Amino acid sequence: MSQNDLPICTACGSQFHAAQNGDTPECCKICDDPRQFVPPSGQSWTSLSEMKPAHQNKWQQDSHDPRIWSIWTDPKFAIGQRAFLLKTPAGNIMWDLITLLDANTVEFINSHGGLEAIVISHPHYYTTYVEWAQTFKCPIYISEDDRKWLCRLPPSKDILKMIDGPVSTTKEIVPGITAVKTGGHFPGSLVLHWEKKLFIADTMVTVPVSQENPAYRNACFHTSLMIACI
Ligand SMILES: [Zn+2]
Ligand SMILES: [Zn+2]
């Protein structure tokens, strides 16, 4: 079975190993967990081969910081995840992932210099991480505490860089970009700090504050909106 045909859960976007007999898995452990859900219509599967004709990725440059691009899939797929491409002098970092990786997306990212590393906040964004790591030949940073949620085992242990330690453990990914283990949503949930920006996925909830308050004037938060997460 080619990688493009490996089973992907339609509800959460996680790509799985194929069963030895080629069947799809019996269930999705991400969706069986209370932080996600199995749709009322039941568990269903797709693959990158099936997705590609019907979906495309779109991207948009951040209106406040041109070094940041958000990337998402249209029409919406799975949880509606989106990822962020962060362009730093030390190389590009991808914060979180989306399931669909197609030729146009590879061309777009390579036109910006490829990827130095990928950092994934928590299992709802693991999606097709093996595809991304192999395509861009870069490591994936996740929390050791959440390793058990990987649905597709890495073909090489070199792909994964585990962030291990108690809450508040930090890991500098490239100069200026630091992952911080906060726990909470998942035991190993990460946020990403870059200058005055904090990328929070669904680890934290943002609320509006007065722009007149000097304490908040320079703050800029980017949330990866996920409607199914609590
Ligand atoms: Zn699932
Ligand atoms: Zn989540």
C-alpha cells in the first residue's frame, strides 16, 4: 500500500498505519478520546489519494507580521485544523500541521525556503506528520507525554525530537523560537514563543482586551481555532 493510500480518519485527520491485511483500523484512538468525538454517522476513513481531487490548501500572509503565513484546507476537512509557517532568519518553522500535503503546498513552502523544523502542539495536529517530515526532511518536535497518541509510527526514530520534562520545560527550536510545555488540554500540550508572540493552539483561550491598555498594546496572539476541542 502506498503512503498516499494509508487510512486517514475523516473526523480528526490522523493518518494511520495500514493493518496487515490492508483493512482500515477498527477505530480511531484520537476520536474515541473525550477530547474529540466519533461522528453520529460512525467512524469513516479516507486517504490522501481520495482527498487530493476534492480539497486544496490555501494560505494567507498575516496582516500584522509578513513573516507569518497561515495555511488551511478548503473545503474544511476533519477538525478544521490550520498551520502556521514562521519565517525566521534561522530557517522556517511550521507550527502545527494539517492533513493535506499536496504538490502546490510543497511548492509554496519550498518557494519560501522549505522547513527547518515542525513543532506540533498536541495530538489533534499530528495528522500526516510522517508525510511532512519526509517531504521536507526536517524533524518533528512533540511532547514525550503525548507520544502514545501517534497513530502512525515513525519509520525512523530520527524523525521525532521529543520534548520531555515537567510543565514549564522549554526547548529552543531555532534561535528566537522556543516551545514551552504547558500541559492542560493534553498532558504534553505545547505553546510556541517567538518575540512578543505566543502561538497557543487550543491550549489557552484568548479573550478581547482593551487596546488602550499599554500592558496589552504590543501583544499579538495567534490561535489555531479548533471547534471540536475543549
Ligand atoms: Zn479520528
Ligand atoms: Zn485539541
